[in-house]
Amino acid sequence: MQGNPAGPGVRGGRGTGAGRGAGLGLALVSAFAFGGSGVAAKPLIEAGLDPLHVVWLRIAGAALIMLPLAWRHRSLLTRRPALLAGFGLLAVAGVQTCYFVAISRIPVGVALLIEYLGPALVLGWIRFVQRRPVTRAAALGVVLAVGGLACVVEVWAGMRFDVLGVLLGLGAAVCQAGYFILGDHGSDAGEEAPNPLGVIAYGLLIGAVVLTAVSRPWTMDWSVLSGRADMDGTSVPGLLLLGWIVLIATVLAYGAGVMAVRRLSPQVAGVVSCLEAVIATVFAWILLGEHLSAPQVIGGTMVLVGAFIAQSSTPAKAAAEPVAGGMPDREGELSPSRTTA
């Protein structure tokens, strides 16, 4: 999820065959872990938990586990308050809230594919707000992603999905784009670049505080967690699903993503993270019985290819005028390897 934190040993594994292999494995672990979040959350939502309560449980639980790291990097509170606030509000609270409420109304795979319009929205920000040129390949990626979205939501059928669910998926994409844009904050600070683990820890803490005020967890039906939830005909303990969401789909996913980017470039890790949408769709297909039609599969492929092109068409550092395709190719930055869901 983040690049080089300017800590000891960060660059040692990058560039070697063993380091790249380990980084690729960690990136795949992160993608699998993140991809299972929606599949574990949806049965809890259908069992009676409010989507906002599920988000709060996920973020608050992970924040407690990451609390020691927040204390270790407490200097970030005074050095990078804007970055921490933006990360907590967009990359944590915003993305997760929009995504979890979306999957309560539309299929998991559809919601995540819509969220992957984030890289395309970043290019729109760069081109029309920052007024910087983008490559033709990056523009092609945007066209593919938008065309794929039209297939995923089946616009020719008058959009069969819940309109609010689709809008919430787009909200997740906007928050994801904001996270990508925040990734360039402080990336040129060298040894002063913010530590990515510290940013994650404070992002979770800030997100938990915001979600506490919004979700009001004291109104939660806690009995759902001690009971069982239905996963396409299979009864699963609620606490097991919650443990997966907090420990695997959040703590392990974020941690593996950080270690992956330490061994790979942010762009490579970001491209591998595109597999998350595929993994989530397959999990939902197998475990929840959420099948996608042939046009939706084709559209989803177009979205992922568009995201792939958008994230991998960044120019070399030496370019005098960066022609943006996705994230800047610098070490020490927050990379697009999750966020998301």
C-alpha cells in the first residue's frame, strides 16, 4: 500500500530476484486478503448488522491492533497532520463505508469493479484540475474502464442494479482516487518521507473515530456476532466472519501490501492489486452464489484492463514534465496497493 518509508533495509530486497519474488508473493497475499472482505461482511449485513456497524467493527478492531505502531510514529501527528486526516477520511472511512453500504444493495463483484474506476478518476484530476497532459495509453485506459463500467451495470437494460448502490460504488471510487492523489504528498521528502505503517495506523485510528460518530455502535445488535450467519446455505459463526474481516482482510492485507511495495515498485504492486476485484468476484461467485452474466464478465475485464493501463503507464522519473498515467514512480510514497475494500 505504501512505498519506501525511508527506514533501514527498505531498499535491500528491491531489485534482486529473490526480493521481487517475495514482493510478488506478498502482493498476492494482500490481494487475496482484501478480496475476501466483502464476502465475509455481506453475511453479517444480511444477518441484521447495519453496514456502517460492520465497517466500524472492521476499522476499530484493526485500529486497536495497530495502536502500538501509532504510538511509535506519534511524531506524524505534528509532521503530517493533513496527510493523516486525508488518509483516515478518504482511504479508510470513505472507501470502506461506501463499499460496505454498496455491497448491501448490489453484488460484491459489481461494487468492487465500480470502485476500480479510481485510477481513471485520478487521470481526470491530473488532466483537468492540474492541467497536465496524460499519455495516450492512459487515456485508453480511461475509455476502457468507463466502457467496462457500462457493461457491468448493464446500462442497456435500464441499469438493473440499485441506483443508490451504484452511486455508493462510485463514491468508493472517488475516495479511492483521493487516496491515490494523497499518495504523492511528501513523496519527495527523502529521509523525511512519512513512515507508511505509521500512516496506516493513524488512518485507521482517525477512521475509527469518525465512524464512531457516524455509525453509533452503541445501537448495534451485538447478538448477531454471537450467533451464526448464512453464507449461501452454509451456517457460519458471526465471530469467525468478524475475525476474518479484522485480522485477515484488514491487518494482514495492509501489512502484506506495505511489505510488497518495499520489494516491488509501487506501480507493480498497484497492478497486482487489480487482482483483488477478480478474487472478490470469484469468492462471491463460489461462497455467496452471486453470478455475473457474460456481458458483466466482459465489462469487468475491461475495467481491470483499464485500471492496469492507468496504473502502469507512468513515465520514468527523468521526465522533465511528468506525463501522468497513474501514481508517480518514486520511492517513499504511498502507492495504490490498497486501499480499498
